[in-house]
Amino acid sequence: MNQDRISEALKRNGIPYTPELPEKLEVYLDLLQEWNARMDLTSVAETDEVIDRHFMDSLAVLRTELIPRNAGLIDVGTGAGFPGMVLAIARPDLFVTLMDSQQKRLNFLETVAGKAGIENVTLVHARAEEGARKGIHREQYDIAAARALAPLNVLCEYLLPYVRVGGYALCWKGPSLQGELEAGRRAARLLGGRLEMPVCCPVEGREWDHRILPIRKTEKTAGQYPRKPGIPKAKPLGEQKGG
């Protein structure tokens, strides 16, 4: 049973979990594979690969103290729900907003929430640059998270406008991180943030260089950020002196 495989992976990775988590993640896994057969949710479809690459990689942050209890967390560009939906399932104390620009992905996540009995998620249809300009979201979250979404300097502009002063942007990154740090540091400074030390978050049994980079929000983001949709990616901050 996939539930047993999930339980073993959680134990192997030292991730704290409640008895109902494997069952809920099994529901998620089954729906992901079912929906992925008719729409493009993920290029990773094999069961063990999904468990490790999507579930365990999302949950590895729970071995750290980066996400406080009862935090408000927004997953920007959530896609098929990684890491936001997985964290919402594992941590019922969190208040999780899942934001994506494609309604079909949100329809999938709504189905997952319904079938798995997840009540601590809110779904928002918006592009990252647009959502952060709405008062209901701007600088309202303890944590803004993104996984495999964009280069670090672009992520800074996507995430930091959502984070309250004193909160964090959390960026799930791979081997490219080292080459992105300098531009990312400059971009974060422009947006009211400060890069902290990356935290290694390995997945047991996998030779993946996976890290989470925390960016602390130290001051309010200037009103001109984020720029209009498409501009952060086309003209990233921090790549030249002065951004």
C-alpha cells in the first residue's frame, strides 16, 4: 500500500507526523496521478519519485524551526500544491493560502482538499505580481514560500511583498543557488529583505542538493514593487548595480 510507503519515507527522513498524515497523503498521491493522466500537473509521476521529490522535499522544512506554529503561509505559484498543500496537510495549525495563475490547478487542489478533509487552505487565482498589490495579501503573511519557481532575484520580487516585517520568504532551491546569491542579495535589499544562511534539507536515499533559503523581511517593500506582470522575469532586479 502507498500509505505504508509514505509512512516509511516519513520515518526514514525524520519528519514528525500525526497518524492520519500518511492516509491523507495517499489520497493526495492517488488524485495527483489520476489528474496528471489528463492534464499537465507534474513531470514526476512514478510513485516513489512523487513521495520523495514532492512530499518529502516539501516536508523537510519541518525538521527545522523555520515555520512557527499558527503561522499564516502563502505558497506563491503553488502549481500542484508543493510545498503549500503538503504543509497544510502535515500542519493543521497553519493558515495556508495557495496561489496560482492557472484555475485548472486550483480546481485540482480544491478536489484534494475536499477528498482529504483539509480545512486550513484558501485558494487564490492570481499571478504573483497581481496578488501582492491587493491589500488583503500585501505584507499579511508570516511566511511566503515557493518551490522550483524562478531564479532567486525573481523570487524575491514575487515573495517579499507578501511578507510582513519580521516574517520570512522561504525559497526551495537546488544546485543553482550558489550562482544566484549575489543578484538575489541585491534584489532582496531593494525589496526590504535580507538573505540568511541556506539550510540543507536532504531527502534520505537521494543524492539531491536541496536547500531552503530564508529571506528575512526587515522593512516594508516600496510601493513600486512588485512591478507589472512579466517584468520581474524579463528584467530581474539585482543583476546590475541599482537593479
